[in-house]
Amino acid sequence: MISPQHYEQFKIEPVEFITQNNLSYLQGNIIKYILRYKQKNGIEDLEKAKTYLQYLINYEKEGLCLKTGKNSYKKNKATKS
């Protein structure tokens, strides 16, 4: 198994935590970047986490697609019922 050094300090690797808790891609990336920022890319990783957090907020709040800003499947599904 691949075990990057920047995750060795944790009792459980982010990939284990993310998969065992059935987290989404967005949630997983937020966790990954927050956990590794001090050991890997500093502010750059915090900015990445912030980007994914904003994507998640937009999706949950507005049902918007991440890149296009168009209505997502989530919102369309809710209105079709």
C-alpha cells in the first residue's frame, strides 16, 4: 500500500477514514488537504481545501454543478418528484 510520508503522523490515513465513513469526493478532498498542509504544500493545500469546501457549499446550498454553475442532478432530481 502506498503510504505518503505526509500522512504517517496520523493514526489512520485519510484514505482509510474517507472510505470507512463513505464520504463524498468533495468531503474527502477537504479532509486530505487540511491534514497534509503542514507537511506538504502549506498555504497551497489550504487554498485547495477552501476551493473544495466552496464547491461543497454551492452543491448543498444551491444544487449547482462544480465547474459550470448549472443545476446539478441533485437539484433536478428533487424537482422531478
